[in-house]
Amino acid sequence: MTPEINLLPKIDHKDDVKSKVPYFVLTSVAILLLAYFTYAYFSASSKITTLTAEEAVRQAEVDEALATLMQLEESNKGTLEGAVGFVKEQAYAVTPLMDEVTKQLPPNTYLREYNFTEEAVTLTVDLETMRDVSFYIERLVKSDYFVDAQITDVSAFELGETEKEQKPSEKFNFIPRYTVTITALIDYVYLKGGAK
């Protein structure tokens, strides 16, 4: 009988399984990653297709809105120029009115406040006597710049210290002054005619 001599190393099948596990894990991870990237790719492709369609719809809406805007601008172009012309026709010079208002003031008076509206000038004036009030109204009515003038409010005030208790004899030492609010209606024809 011949002895059986085996010079090859003894193979253990358990080591074979252990050496294949890392390859199996790596292969599984690679397959999962490939599946995830494939899913992400097709999902992104689908979203890109949807967003491209939405972009086309929005662009069509924007183009339609721009076309409508251009039509409206073209149709309103004449009316805009007409509106500017109307405003220029309705505007009036304020300086001649203020010159006339201050020129008509009696001496020792004070123009407190003025307010311009489309049709009238509202003035608040401090005057010394009721005679000055009537004199000023009369001068405004006779002015070419105004059609009519009306008193809307009159209030009296005293000059000097009113906080102290005054003796009855001292009360008559102060002459009351009057604050008058007047509304003067503007004569557009005269004002537009280049009044000097």
C-alpha cells in the first residue's frame, strides 16, 4: 500500500463562506445604490417634464397679459394726453391770488393761514376792529380775482396777559382783536385771461 501524501494545504469550507460575506455585502450595497440613483433619475426626469409643461403654460399667460397691457396702453394713450391737458387747463396761478389777498389787507393785520381749493381760497386773518373786517370783505368782493367773499367764522381774542386776574377797571384797557375766517370764490375767467 502506498501512502497518500497530500502536499496541498487543507481547505476549510468555513473560511470560504467568511471570505465571500464582504463581497456579498458590497454587491448588495452597490445594487441598492444603483436602484436608488435609477429611481432618483426617473423621478427627476418626471418632475422636469411636469415643470417644463407648467413653465410653458405660465409663459403663455404672461404673453397674453403683456398683449392685453399693450392694447390697454394704446387705447388709453389719447386719454392720458387728454387728462394732462385737462389738468393744465384747470390749474391756476397761486402767486397773483396771494399778492391780491395781501394787497387788500388793511394796516396792522396779520394773515394767519390760507388754504387753496379748486374753487376758492380760505383765509384766516387777524384784524383789529369789526370795521376792518367789513372793509377787507368789501375790498375782496370788489377785486377782479374774486367773484364773492363770505365770512365763515369770527372769534375775538385779547392781546396781553389774560392769565392774571384783572381788576374790573383794567379789563377795559385791552381792545379785543378778531380772528376771521373768510372764503373767497375765485374768478377763473379773469385769472385764466392773464390777469396782471
